Amino acid sequence: MSAETATSPTPVVVCNEDDLAVGEARRFDVGGHRLAVVRGHDCWFAINDECSHADFSLAEGDVDLDDCTIECWKHGSFFSLTTGAAETLPATRPVAAYPVVVKDGEVLVTIQTPNTGGAGGAS
Ligand code: FES
């Protein structure tokens, strides 16, 4: 039978598809959340825009689309754009990753409640 949750997160528009170039990351503040949104070749990513090591913006770091990572500019930790996992030290904890869809030229991010994980990387 139905097992719908009582509060389904709603996708929110963060920008237009043309606002970011391929390989670009940018910070967006949406609903009290800081998001680092990244445009890939044929996909988009959204992760929490606060490094898990200290409060620095990940959107200001370098994007590597081949490895699907973004580097924290402060101390050099790499984070997965798809899962938010911290792949290198000094960060050890993940950041949240959020599902992204593009619809009619608009980029929409679904901001889920904490501890549900995320699944970034939608085309
Ligand atoms: S603040 Fe990001 S690795 Fe230290």
C-alpha cells in the first residue's frame, strides 16, 4: 500500500540553465540553505555550500568534471559532487547532496531534510 511521507520536499528553482557555464560552480541561498550548484557537461549537481571541515564556501573551489569533484579552496579537501562525500583530508565528514533537475530551462533543486542523504547529478 501507500507509504508516502507526510512532508515531501518540493523542488525549488535556483537559477536558469544559461546562468552557469559548464564546469562553473556558484552559490545560491534558497530557503535558508546554502547551495553550491555546479553545471556539468550534461548534468547538474547541488551540494551544501559549507565545507564540513570549517565554514568556507565550496562554490568558490575548483571543479573537476572528470573526477566529479569540487575542491575546497581553503585547505584542499575534495568532495564528490554526486554524493557529497569528503574524498580527501582534512575534511572527513560529507556534505549534503541534493537532487537536481532541469525543466523548461530552469534548474530545480530538491532540498531534503537532514540525514536522508542525497542523489545529485541529474540531467
Ligand atoms: S575548510 Fe575546507 S578543507 Fe578546511
